[in-house]
Amino acid sequence: MSLVSMNEILPAARKAGRAIGAFNAANYETAVAIIKAAEAEKSPVILQLYSRLFGNGKAEALGGLLIRLAEKCSQPVAVHMDHGESIEQVRNALSWGYTSVMLDGSRLPFAENVAVTSEAVALAHAVGASAEGEIGHVAMGDATALSDVEETCRFAAATKVDALAVSIGTAHGYYKQTPKLDLELCRQIGERLPGLPLVLHGGTGTPLEDVQKAITLGITKINIATEFQHTFLKAVQADLEAANGNFIPVDKFMDAPIERCAEHLRKLIRAFALR
Ligand code: 13P
């Protein structure tokens, strides 16, 4: 049984100077690929779902599956709500057994972000779960508001978050231009908050070399969604074309895309562990 919160995974990783992959699943197949990769690499992993799925009923049904997969995995697995939009979503996620939640108040004024994030942290801690917050704003597309060092430190102290997403130059989704990480900003935040696992959102398309430098400066959780889900879709498309109109039962058909996605994630897990 290895369903855990992020607190059983991230502080030790931060101490060891490595990072853990947090991959966004969206269905059975992507969730199984994540677990298979963790098993094969003998590495902890964070299985997360977009908050969109918490608003449309999918996260409740999928939650049971994710939790069962985590319990059966030989490696520590946290089941996490990514970018929670409201306290109601936090309450729902915790009541469905998610072991970790993010409340994303990064578009709110500072005081409101502190207030709503603190409430999420208290709710999570009351049931032994972990909580992530965000300061500065990692946007969709290329417009991003970098974190401010002083504000980041005040936010961490006031909210007592277990993991803190910082904005150091990444954005969600594919980039039009290769992003340039502000590693000096990352270094300053990492030095001021030596025990706190920092989170890098927008992993897709961010040069791995820069990600690895950021890991040495305190980034401990790397979020990957777009490129992983696209890897799955492209594998399905290629295999469907190869089947040439012949019917293959869905469960059998999906085995190969799952394997290819797991192989892809294994490389990322190794890279984040600086192996
Ligand atoms: P990408 O889709 O850019 O990989 O970002 C993932 C993410 O940060 C999820 O919160």
C-alpha cells in the first residue's frame, strides 16, 4: 500500500537535490502509464488531475481508480488535484480520498491568495493530506508574471504550504518560442526557502538542461501535462492507422500506447532525479 501525500515524497527529494515528476492523467490508460513508469524506475511519482475534471464529475469517478492504482503500486504515489479553483473543489477532492490538493490563487491579489490558500492548507492538513499553492502566475501561452522573492517568502510563511509553485519563466502548454528560465530568481528563492519543495509548472517544451539546473536550485516537483497527453494521443493515432480498419478490442488496443507512454515517462523520471 503506497498511497501517500506529497509530504512523504517531496521534502526528502528536496534534501537529496532531486525532483519528482508530477504527471497529469486524464483516463485509465494515462494513469496506468504513470504507475508503470514509477514501478520500472523504482521512483515515487505524483499522479495529478486538472481541476477541469473536478468541475465535470470525472475526478470523482477517476479518483477511485487512481487511489486503487496508487495503493497497489510498490512505490510511493501521491494523488493530487492540480490547479484547484475553489475551496469547494478542495473539499470535494479531500472527501474523495485525494491525498494532496493545490489551490491556485495566483491570479488573486496577494492577501486574498494568502487567505484562500491558508484555508486549503488547513483543510488538507486536517485529514493528513498535503497542499500546494502558487505565487506569481504561470500563465497559458507566453505571458507570465514572475514571482517576487520577498512576496514568495511572505506567502510561504503565512500559508504554510507544503509545496510552492513559483513563476520563473515557464508557461503552460506548447511554446511559440523556447522559454528562458530565470535561474537567478530560482536560486534566490531556493536559498531563502531551503526546506520548502518548489514546484515548476509548464514543464512541456522547457529545455531539460534548464530544468535540471533549476532542480539543483530547489525545484522539487515538475509538472508535465501537454507533451505527455499528446504522446498518448499520437500513439493511439499511429496504432489506429496501423490497424488499417481492422477491429481490435479497446483494452488490447490500448496496451501498446500505455507501454510507449510509460517509456516516455521513465526518461523524464530519470532526468528529474538527475540520473
Ligand atoms: P504543461 O502542460 O506545459 O506540461 O504544464 C503542466 C502543468 O503545469 C500542469 O499544472
